Amino acid sequence: MTGTQVRGTQLPPGSWPWLHDLARWVGTWLFTPFYRVYVQHGERLPATGPVVLVANHSAFVDGPLLFGLVGRRAVFLVKQEMFDGPLGRALPRIGQVGVRRGAPDRRPLTAALAVLREGGLVGVFPEGTRGDGDMAAAQHGAAWLARTAGAVVVPVVCRGTRRRPGERRRHRPRVDVLFGPPLDLPAGGGRAGLAAATETIRAELAGMVRELDAIRSRT
């Protein structure tokens, strides 16, 4: 195998499709010993075509967990710091794209846009960094990608991956993953239209977090 991309793989240049597929296969069972994962409405994620998957982010494991759950090749926008550590060589090979927080850099969005235009899936955490997962703030990248590529926007929220401060270590805690229906982003161009689309994404994710927390409180 070579390290070059074959056009049509729905992965960025420099990716190794075979390694991406292997990593995704590993991801389907990797977390089984550590979590009891329950997925709701996974059928809402289209199996083909350009998709921007927008997700809340409350723990490091959220990204790898979704990577193994989506059932198709997925390119996630990952904070650049992850590329500076032990995973620095592997992440580009499996098609993940680094993003520098707070730095003006169009290259990650350009790479993600190319993936979408090939009919691929791009995962974005609009909060921009790991927080409490309640979507108090959001970045514009997800809305820009969806509007520019004409991609479907599918929201997804994860709860249960984060251990709260002072909480004792848990044995195989329950983790719930809820996929929402595709979003209808408001029309309109320019900054105002982009801001409105971003707010639609933020509000939907926030509502889904509340919905999933209510479900979890009854189980």
C-alpha cells in the first residue's frame, strides 16, 4: 500500500484509506470494555452523500467514539494540539484534519470542503474545545461548510462520557448517543445568514442535550 490518496476515497490528501478503514473497524468495539453505549436514531445519519455531523463535546472520548459509530468514512476536525503528541503521525494518515483554535487558517476548512464535495462526511464540534457539552457557544465553521458544500447537517449529542469533578471512577458507565433529524438551515447570505445558521445549529444541539439528559434521568 502507498500513502497517497486515491480520488473518490472521501478522505483528505495524504490519507491512507486502508488505515482509515482499519481504525474505524477498531473503533466499533474499542470502547465496549469501558462503556455501555446506547445509540438512538442512528438511522437518521445518511449512509451516502455529503454530511456535516455536528456534535457536542464534553470529553476527549466523544470524537473517537463517534468515529467508530457513524458506519461510514468520517473526517473530523481535531484540535491541532492532538497532532503534536503521540497521535501526531497517525491522525493525518486516517484522514483527520487539525484545527488551530483562535488562529485564522483556512486550510482545514478547505480540506473539509473538498471531502464534502466528494460526497464525504465531516464531523465538527462547534464548541471548538472540550467544555461541559451544553453548547453555550458555537463557531461558524460547521454552518459555513454545510452552506458552501450543500451538505446535509445532522446533529448528534453524547452524554455519559465525562466523569464530573470529585466523582468516583465508574465501572462501564452508561453512555447515550442521540442522533437528531437533519437540520433546515435558514436561508440568507453574508455574515447575518451565517450567524443565523450557526445559531440554529447551536440551539438544536442545546435542546438535544436537554432531551437526552431527561431521558437519562428516567433510566
